[in-house]
Amino acid sequence: MNGNQIEGLVGMVLVLGILVLMALPSVLGVLRDRRLDRQIREARQLREARRTEGAGRGRKTEHRRTSVIA
């Protein structure tokens, strides 16, 4: 490889590195949002299962409203 090819390779690596550094926060945010959505969905399903289980036994269940702070 001559000097021009090495310079071009270094330039491409730097551009790709900067692209990764700029895209990484977005990708991590999307993954975090998906994890939170999954946890909320699982909690909702668990609450619904408990509600139907309690209703089937004739017990009255109390529902407290809780706030979710993200």
C-alpha cells in the first residue's frame, strides 16, 4: 500500500468511527425504550391475570393508581 491508500483508509476509518459515535446514543435509547415497553407490558399482563384470578374467586380487589416516572 502506498501513502495515498493508507491516507484514504485512515480517512474512512475515522468517518466510520464518527458515524458510530453519533449513532450509538440513538441505538442505546431505542434498546432502553424497548426494554421499558416490555416491562410495562409484562406488568400489565400480570395485573390483568391477578384481576381475573381475584374476580373468579369472588373477592373484591383494590386498585391503586400509581404514577410511572420515566
